[in-house]
Amino acid sequence: MTIEIIVFIGAILFGIVWYVRESKNNKLYRFFNKLMHTKDLQMTADNKKGFVHIQPFLMRLVWVTVLFVLAAVIVTFVTPINGFYIQYFASAIVGTLAGTYIASMFFVASEELTKENIMKKAEEAYQKGKDFVEELKGDDEEEPAAEAQEETKPEAPQEEPKKSARDRLKDKGMIN
């Protein structure tokens, strides 16, 4: 049980490091993308997607599982001791996925807390508040004018209620 916890914590750290490295440089993913896709289907130069960076959950799960399956195969063939158990394998996959999501949360939070974003959002909030106050002031001035216009309008003569189709047919003598 202790080794599983150590593997899990190590996998979380590995997931964080993997996500941070891919957010800065995705050359390996670009290489495999170029190797496996035709020229028309290859990713654009400004695309920052990586194996775990900007990937949905299922693709992250696939790439992390493939990595650990390859690691399990290598460990099984290289060492004479069969030390790669299923519980370590599962802990490593879950820990790595958790690490990638922890790292992505820090990236999103750090992007939101940059000085430029804070100043921009504060300016937007100030403008919205200023516009709201102006609308409130403008409504007070416009209300008496609107009420005066409503009072001076002549009332339209009321029309007689229209007869139903049945009553019109009775008037013509077509039905009893």
C-alpha cells in the first residue's frame, strides 16, 4: 500500500511536469503528427496541442495509458523480476491524469491573474458600472416626458366586438 501511494504521488508530479513541458514546447507531438498525417491534415504552426496539453479527457487517457503500457513492456523484458503490478499501473495512470489537470488549473489561474487581465477586467467593470449609473440617471429624466406623451394621446374609438362566423352565417340565413 505504501508503494502505491509513492507511485501515485510520483505520477502526479510526473503529470504536472509533462503538462508544463508540453505547454512550452510540443515538438515531439508535432513530430508524430507530421509522421502520421498527410500534409493537408497536419496541425498548423500556431497550434499548441500536445499529448496532454489542450486535449480532451479521453485522448489524455489514451496517451497516458500508451506511455505506461510501453513502460510496462520495457520493464518486463529488461528486468528478470516481474515488478510491474496492475495496482501500480493503475495508480500511475490515475496520478498522471490528476497531475495534468492540476497543472492545467494552475495555468488557467495564472492566466486569469496577470496584471494586464486584472486591469482590463477592472476597466470593463468600471465602464459597465458607469453605463449603468448613466442609464439610471437617464431613465429619471425621460419618465416625465413619456408620461406627458401618454396623457396627451387621444383615445381611439372603441370598435364593436366582431361577430363570430356562426353569427354571420345566421344573419345571412345560411344556417338556422
